[in-house]
Amino acid sequence: MSIKSLWRRKGGDSADLDRVTPHMVNGGQIAPGAPWGSEPGVREIRQYAYTGPSRAERKDGGRDVLSGSLLSVAGLVIAGALVGAGYVAYESQRLFALAHNGGDHTRAAITAALPDAGWVAMALVALVAALRGRSSVRARVGVLIFFALSLGAQVMYAQHSPEGVLVAVIAPIALAWMLESFVVEVRRWASNRRGLDLDESPVLSSFLRLPWLVARLGLWLARMCIAWRSTWGGLFDWVRDEAPLAPGRTAASLRADRAIKQAGSAEEAAARAREAALAAAEEIKAAAREEADQTRREAAEEIAAARKRAEQEISAARAEAERQIEDARSWSQQTAGEVQQQAAALVEQERAEARALVEQERARAAEQLRQVERERTALAQRVDAVERRWAAERAERDQELRQARTAYDRVMRNSSGKVRLAELYARLGEQGDPRYLDRSYVAELARELYAAAGLASEGTARTYMGEIVEAALAERAEQGVYA
């Protein structure tokens, strides 16, 4: 809509529009956002639309169209596979249910449809959680449970031969693995778009660790047969370290607590010694400065007194000389030549004595100044010696502190992984971490701390972390009861 049409709507003529001077919004006449006035004119209204951050400002540098498209294609392929698997599995499950429920066709059809409906519903729930960037473990476990039910029905209904069992397990296992991987990757993709640092491993990958655990158990049994004494001794020591003496306390944790307390007492003693040395050094410096200032003040007072005495003696000598000169002048009237000679000799003698006295006082003052300078130099040397002694003591205390810290690190290295994990978790509590003593953060904290605690797997760290949290909560509950 043009300005002229707006002006006509207001009841004005096009001729009047030529005589009207538009008001500038940003020119100073009308402030932006001011109410409409009664005078005629045209106001400028600007509208701005926010379209979000630009491609350069986004964290991932764009919409990541390629990975999203590939995930969509994979989802379509998996959806088609799900339809085919449902078609293949439903009849086997129905016949199996019909053979074991007394021949009721209706109940057999419903029973056969329940596993397929269950894993389809759980798959949709897991996909929704993944698209929102949230954990989908519970829904994925439900998917695996319904797949296991379907797999069991098909295996039990299949022919009892390797070929029949293989044909029965192809569809459930393949679909379970595809759907599990698809949900995990969708969640990672959604987390990346939202800027969240989240990761999730497939639940089925946990079953791949079972052969390794069985192999390790077999190796331990073989060592028990070969060297049963040392193996039994190691098992005995492990049980003594890990078995709780009391709720939340083991022998290893008690040893670690004692080592931590010893390291803390050593650090406190070093800190107290350092503070005492610093205080002593400050006191010595203050005493040295006060003594030097007192010496300077006394020297200045002595010099001022000597200068004052010299001036008084010079004034007295001058007055005496003037008096004698006056006497000589009066006497010179009688014996002018002799008196003048005697007066000149006397004046010269008085002047020589005055000069000698002044020089003597100057030499005495210079000697006193040199003495003060020597004393100041001696005091400075004493202060330097004190500072060197203090620096040596501080280096010794720092060495003791480093040794204490080394001992503490050695104790932590020699402790078990569970003790180190408990110490790291206790540090989080001291730092005021909100995740401390919260059961819902056990898996997250185990994932963050298991490498720092020297543990080999996240599952072991999660188990230890659960025990540590439960023990801490039980100990806090006991303290609340007996307080």
C-alpha cells in the first residue's frame, strides 16, 4: 500500500500531500516508539523478523542434511523390514499359541499379536525419546524383551534342527540389532543438533562382553589349579580389602583414610611452620628497621648538638674578640702602634683558634656519620642473613610438603580402584557438586570418573559407584538418627 493511498484514507487530498513535510523517526523530530500525534504527517514503521542464527553462527556449521537424509533412508528400510518380520513371525507365534492354549483360535491370535504390538510400540517410544535427545534405555530394553518373546516362540515352534533354528532366529535378531542401532544413532544425531554432549551405547553390545568375562573366569580357574596358594592368597587379600567391616567401611578404605589424615597433618604442620617462620622474619625485619631509625635519630641529634655548641663557642669567641678589640682601640689611643700590633696578633690568634675549633667539630661530625653508616651496613647484613635463613627454612618446608604430597599420591596409586573412585567422589562432595549423593547421576559420574580412578570398564565403575552412594547415604542416615 502506497503513502498516497494511506493519506486518502485519512481524508486528505493529494494536493495537500505535496505540502506536508514527512517527520523523520530516526532524525530526532519524533522518537521511535512515541505515540501518534494530532498533526498531519507520515511516520515510518519498520518491522524486523528474526530467522535464527546464520549458517556460520551455528555450532555444527549447518543443518547436517546428509546424515539426516541417510538416517531417514535407514528408517524406511527398517520399517519395511519390520513389516516383513511381522508377517513372518505372526503365523509362527499364532500356531505356537494355538498348540499350547487348548485350541482357542481367538486367544491364540491375540497372544501372537501381543509381542509384535509390544515391540512396535516400544520402538516408537524409543524413537520419540531419541528425537528429543533423552535417554531411551528403558524403551529399548522393552523392545528387546518383546523380541525375546517372539524369538522364543519361533524357536520353539521351528523344526528341531540347526537349519530350522537358524531360519527361526534370522528375522528377530536382525531386526533387534537394526532397530537398536537406529534408535541410538537417532539420539546421537538429535543431541548433536541440540548442542548436547550425550552419548549412548547399544544395549546389545553388552552381550558381547560375556565371552570375555567367561574367558577371564576360565583363566582364573586355570591359575587356581596351577598356583593355588598365591591365587588363594590373592583372593583372600581381595576379600579382606573389599568385604565391609561395617556399613560403608572396608580395610582398604580405612587404610586410605589413615593415609589421607597423615598427609593432611603433614600439610598442616608445614603450613604452621611456614607461618611461624614468616612471622619471625617480619618481627626481625621490624626490629632491625626500628633500631636503624633509632640510630639515625640519635646521630642526627648528636650532630645538631655539636653544631649548636660550635656556633655558641664561635659566637662567644667572636664576642670576646670584639670586646678585646674595643679595649685595644681604647688603649691604642695611648699606644697606637704597639696596641695595633698586639690587637692584630690577638685577632689572628682568635681567628685561628675559631677555625681550628670548627674543623675539629666538623671532623667529629664526619666520624659520627661514618659510624652511623657502618652500623647501618651491619644492620643490612643482619637483615640479609635473616632473609636467607627464612628462604632456606621455606625451601625446607616446601620440600617436606612435596614429600607429603608424593606420599599421598603413592598411597592413592597403591589403593584399589574402588578406593580411588570413592576418593574422587568425595572430592565432588567437598566441591559442592549437586550430583553428589544423587542416585540418578550414578551412571553419569561412573562414565566421567572411571578412567581417572584407573578402572578398566565403565560397568565396574557404575557398580562401585552405586555401592559408594548407597554406603554414603546409609552413613548419613545413621548420623541423622544418632545425632
